[in-house]
Amino acid sequence: MANREALRELQGRLAQRLQLARTEARTASWLALECAGHGFLVPLPTAGEIFPVVPLQPVPHTRGWFLGVANLRGGLHGVVDLAAFLGLRLPLPAEGVREQARLLAFNAALGSHSAVLVDRLAGLRNGEQLSAEPDDGVARPPFAAHRWRDADGRVWQEIDLAALARHEQFLGIAA
């Protein structure tokens, strides 16, 4: 008898939580990154695991921004220096990588065994902390989504990792 009541209470709580989840406003959430002094936002659903910088196996005859291949949790991932790929600086030599640097793997659901090297992580952001920047008319690649401004006045560029994983230049690592 007590088990039935406990089960009914549990079902009632679950039904309430499901209803609340349906009616709550969904706010966007991003992982904030810094590369060459610029701020970037990556939507959390496209971000995978974050790793400290591990030894990379260089791949000959590739572009300078393609740093090589890394073993991340038993899977081989191509690693791209995000700042160099975006043209914000020259590619970093292995000894030039700072201690704060991290590898951000793409979410496995994207089907891309890739990771990007970022200078540092800057925490999490949500839609309540940012306001959309008006379109400034500057042509940007398809993976560069919206621009946002935080309360301190810093502009953050959203990077769509799903679009980046399909971008012709990103896929064209051959030198």
C-alpha cells in the first residue's frame, strides 16, 4: 500500500517537472572562449569535451593552422589552431602554447573528429547576460553566427561548430 502511494507521488512529481520543462522559456547557453584577444561563443550542444593540451602528432603537408592529430580519450582528432585558422595570428609552435590553452573537441553528434586549440576558457554565458549586436554589414563566413555584447561592453562572436565542421576551408587541410 505504501509502495503504491510512493509511486503515485513520484509520478506526480515527474509530471510536474515535465510540465515545467515544457513551459519554461529556453535560453541559449554558450561556452565562452578566448583566442588571440578575441572573444568567441560556442553553443553548448555543439561543444564536446574540454582537454588540456596533449602531445600532437604532426601531419606533413598540411596547412599551418592544422596542428596535427591528438589522441583524446582513445579517439583520434584533428586539431586546428582556431586563432590561426581565423587569421588572427600566425600558427603557434608547440612550445608557444600557454598553460591556459585547451583543446575543445566537437560534440560527437556532429560526426567530426575534430578539436580546436583555444587560448583560454572564459566560462559559460547565457542569453540573459548578453544582448544581440546589430548587423554591421561585414561579410563573415557561414560558421560565424551572431555577435553579442556583454554587460562590460565586450563583443563576442558566436561560432557554429556544426557549420565549421562542414566548411570547405576547415576541411581542406592539405597545403
